[in-house]
Amino acid sequence: MSDPVYISEIFSSIQGEGMLVGRRQIFVRLMECNLDCRYCDTDFVKSDICRLETKPGSGIFHNLPQPLTLHNISALLHDWLMQLPAAHHSVSITGGEPLLYADALAEWFPEIRRILPIHLETNGTMPFALKQVKEYVDYISMDMKLPSTAVCTEQLWDLHALFLRECHGRNVSVKVVIGEDTPDGEIMQVCDVISAVDASLPLFLQPLSLANGAVGISAAHIFHLQELASSRLPDVRVIPQMHKLLGAL
Ligand code: SF4
């Protein structure tokens, strides 16, 4: 029996980032993270309460005691699919860092995937954990953490490279958050890591969102970084956090 999974919230919304942008998803946000990014807007501290949307898309939550079981989750998914048939494209397993729960997810994913496709949102630093679950995952959205925006305590390039190699053959895309201070060298390094695995993988440049709602990078610098990345990779796209523009969760 694997360790319990702690979930901070479950809700229905529009995916605002990356390759599935615009898709309606059921989001299952897991608690805890192995990183501490400067721009993090997620409360991922472990608690005994999971917030569950009372009705999909309502934005109204009630509290459930934790931990939830796989049976609880699949009953909920079936219920929401009955309420809104065909509205949802997939289940987004997000965090925090979901791969911290890889042992349990390896048991959960086959059942969840019988209900909806699985989209894994990850910070791309746990390649060995990915190995445990990747056969059950339909889409992998991998973040690469840039020193200029995420300000992680350590340089993560080697881990990101290992992780992306582990994703090879899966439906994977890479996202980086870019800001006004993002230098050319960081974008070149991202391109190096991607090219070493598969240059055709999509790269999403996501302009930094500041706490006050403003965008933390000028249009001129976005264009410059997009031109730079596009000189190395064929599929580079710029997408801001769309759910924030919609006022969605
Ligand atoms: S990886 Fe994600 S959840 Fe973890 S600290 Fe960074 S932004 Fe927050």
C-alpha cells in the first residue's frame, strides 16, 4: 500500500498554460513541492483539508478531510462527468510537485485514465519518479526553471536534461517563464537541452506574471527571446497565463 496522497484542491477550469491551453480540465492540485520558486502563487503547504469545488466551475468550495482515496477521486470524476458530459478534455494532475507522490500515482493513474486522459504538470526535476508513472500519462507539461525568474536555490539544468530524456517518446512540451532579466544564455541553454532530446518538441515562453497582475517583461524583450529560441527550435510559442485573463481559477 503506497503513502497517502494529500490534495490541496480539486476544481474545474480552463487550462491557461502550455500545449493544452483553452481545454477544459478537472484540476487535481497536490500538496507539497521540492522547489521554492520566486513567482510561485500556489499554497502547497500540507494540511488535513482538501478544498473541493461544490459544482464544477462554480468557484465555490467546501472542505473535505484528508487523505482522499482513489475510490473518492474516481467517484467524484464520474459525478462531474455525469453533470457535464463531454465538457472536460482531461484531468490535470498539478501541484506543488505531483511526482513527490509517484508511488501512489502509479496506482491511481490506471484507474483515473479509464475516466479521462491524464495531463501531468511538473517542474521537471524528478526523472526517476517520472519513470514510475509515465506509461499512464497522456500529456506531460514540463517546466524548466530559469535562474532569472524562478530563482531556485540550485541550478537545475542537469536534472531538467535527465527528466526530458526520460520523457522521450511521450507527448511532452516544455514551458519556461521569462522576465525582463532573462538573458540570452538561459534561452540558449533551454534550446540545448531540448535539442539534445528532440528539437521538434514545443517550447512555450510564458511571460512572467507579477503579484500586482502586471506582466514582468516588455514586448520588445519577448520578441527578442522568441526570435532567439526560434533560431534553434521550429515550434516556439508565446502564451501568457490565459486563465488569469479570464478571471478563472
Ligand atoms: S515548482 Fe511550481 S509549485 Fe513548486 S515552487 Fe515552483 S512554481 Fe511553486
